Amino acid sequence: MRITGFLSEPFERLVYHSPSKNGGPEEFRLPFFRATVDSLPGGVEAIVALADLQGYEIAPGGQAARLAGERVIEELAAMSELGMIPPLGRCGIIVAGDMHSEPDCAKRGGCGDVRSAWLALARKAAWLVGVAGNHDLFGDRPQDLEDFRKEPRVHFLHGEVADIGGLRIAGMGGVIGNPRKPFRWTPEAYAPQVCSLLKAQPEIFILHEPPGAPGTARNGNPVVEQAFAKAGGPLVICGHKHWDNPLAELPGGVQVLNVHERVVILEKGPVQVTL
């Protein structure tokens, strides 16, 4: 699967709040973009890709309420009813990690439970496939994650491949770091796992931590870049670090779509205006 076009201007923005660096809520406008791909297997008319929605909705009275991901699905449903995007039941959703936000507005970061955001998205979509970010938890016990993985239409990947209607999607969550922390890989374990998953010839490979793109301002982890240097075919969808230009192509031909603090609607068909 390859991206054939990307509209450079967002067609919608959604306001939510996120903790600022100095503490307290800061208004954020989440952009929605359109892109096209050359093929769209998986029995869907569109794929919605997003990551790093580390914010929340402000409830009446000024208190933090739902996670931003729970608000996003309502916006997508409204777009669907207006005919702006296909029916949500005909859309797949890809989550590239980090859907948590501290509700007390004290600081950006921390770790917390993101199951409510995932489930809100999955319940209205054809399917949801995603990976964990380094700020994400799925309950308090290992069994909580195992139970969560049994939820209908939810495919949680951490070094695995899912086959959904003939669409093969690989996923490696978290970041490269201390393996004693949740969702971390050692550099020595990362590349062999990528190679193993690539043998399944996935059309899409979901990461949280992005590769770097040589010769550009798109920063990422060089270990990730080296692992995908000769990967060939899959479209990599990632987050974690913000790129002003969300599209890159690695020297080996791998396309990378960074959806950090973005929602991207992927549909089959030509787009005339590109980045």
C-alpha cells in the first residue's frame, strides 16, 4: 500500500485541551487531513490513522472530562453523517500510540489507562488496530491487557501481525529504551523483531517511535531507521515525534506517514494537491 496524494491543508479542526509545559490547560486544535492510497484492502472504504492525542475535553464547570480520543470518534461520526467521510462501519482505525493525558492539568506526560479511548473508537468502526505509546497503560494488571485484547474489533499489536480481511498489519508499540518499563525494546531486540514481522509481508507497519528520514528535518530514532532501511513494501504509520511535513520516504523506498497530533483519512483515489 502506498500513499498517492496528501491534501496539504486540513479540512477540519477539533478543539480539545492539553496540559501546557507550565501547567494548566492549553487549547489545542487537532487537524484532520485527507490522503489517498493506491489500494485499500481489509473490506473498508477508508482508514483513519491517528496518534498522540494527549489531551482531554473540558466539561461544563471547567473540569477535565473524557480523553481526546473519545471526543474524536464523535467528530468522525458527525462527519460520516454529513457525507464528509464514508460510514464509520466501513472505516478501519489505526492508533499509533499515546492516547493518555494527565487529567489534573499539572503537566504533559505521565502514564495512564487508554482503554476508554480505544473502545470508543472501536465500537463505531469496522475494526481498530493499534500499538501502545510510551505513555499508555491498559489497566493495572497484565490480565487487564489480555482481557482487553478479547474486545470485539480490537487488535492490539506489540511485535505481532494481524490479518484483517486480507489486509496484513504489523505493529510494534512503545519505544526503544529500558525494558523494565512498559512497552520498551532494547536496541538489540528491535531489529530482529522487525525482520521477523517483515517476513509476513505486511501492507502496513504501525510503530509508535518513528524512523529518522535522512537529509530532512524529520527526526526519529536511528535504530528504527536502520531496521527499515531495506524493508521494501509496507507503509509505515507512526507518531511520538512531530514532523511539520508528515510524509517521508526512506532510502530503501519505505513510505512513512507520521500522524503525531493529527488525524489522517486514507481513501482510494487520486488527490491533485500534495505536500
